[in-house]
Amino acid sequence: MPTKAKGELREYTVIGRKLPTEKDPVTPIWKMQIFASNDVIAKSRFWYFVSMLRRVKKSSGEILSIKEVSTCFPELMKD
């Protein structure tokens, strides 16, 4: 089954958390490895999975970091 992604997929590491409140001042941090065509889609997929797994909405959370993971040997992946 073909994917709906446009362009080449890249690997992103997205780190986010639930916003701290008075009731819960220390919140857990979640780190995910996401494959997406750009960083906007990677953030969107992060919130999709977090909402399913942890029941946290985008409005009650924040992205701490998003980084593209570079491939070490791109010449080997051209097959």
C-alpha cells in the first residue's frame, strides 16, 4: 500500500511534554522517532500519537525540541 507522504521521508526526533499546572508541576517528557516529509508534518504526527497514547491534546502540551536525524552513510542508501 503506498504512503500518502509527498516527497522523500526524513527521520525526525520530536520531544514534547504536557504543560505544567499547579496540580501537576512536574510533567513527563515524551520522545518519539517520526518519519515525515517535513518538520510540520512530524509535529502533527507527534501530537496524533501522543493524543492516542497519553490522551494529551496539542493545546495542553508543548514541543520542546524537533531535530532532523542525519543519515551517517547516505551513499549506501541509494540502492
